[in-house]
Amino acid sequence: PEVRLLRNPSNLGYAAAKTGGTMPAVLNAANEMAVAAFLQGRLTFMGIPATVEATMNAHQPQPLESLEQILAVNRWARDFAHDLINRGNSRRTVPGGHGPT
């Protein structure tokens, strides 16, 4: 399901919790990358929820199955958010994207 809650960034957490499965791990990983970039002056404050939203939209949630799966999803989300931040496209929502399967 596409996340479109940027007007109230706290809703991203509710969306991740409601979706469940691997989505909360994606939110956490993307948020950590975005906050780090903000603190380094590489991302605007509003770029934080935009990056998280785009990363969540690019992920195909899966039921939780193993620690290895969560670690792979975490790595994917960090890499995806990092790429968004480096390209300067954190305000863009990625429709119909993919995540690790």
C-alpha cells in the first residue's frame, strides 16, 4: 500500500505498524539514514519524512520469517535511503518499487 502521510510525519509510524511485517524495519532504517544526513547538513528537516516515505513506498512488505530476513530488509532500506539522499531525490515518491524478496 502506498504511504501518503507526509502532512503529518508521525503518521508514517502508524502506517508501518498497521502494515506490519517488514515495514517497521524499513521505516527505522530509512529514518536513521535520513536523520544522520540531516545532522550532517546533507538533507533538509522535511527531507527526513520525505526520504522515509519514499523508502516505505518502494518496499514490498513481507511477513516476518527470520532474523536474516530483517537484516536484509534493513540493509536494503539503508541503501535505498542513502541513494535517495545522495541523488537529492528524497522528496520524490517511488511508485510500485521493490524491496528484497
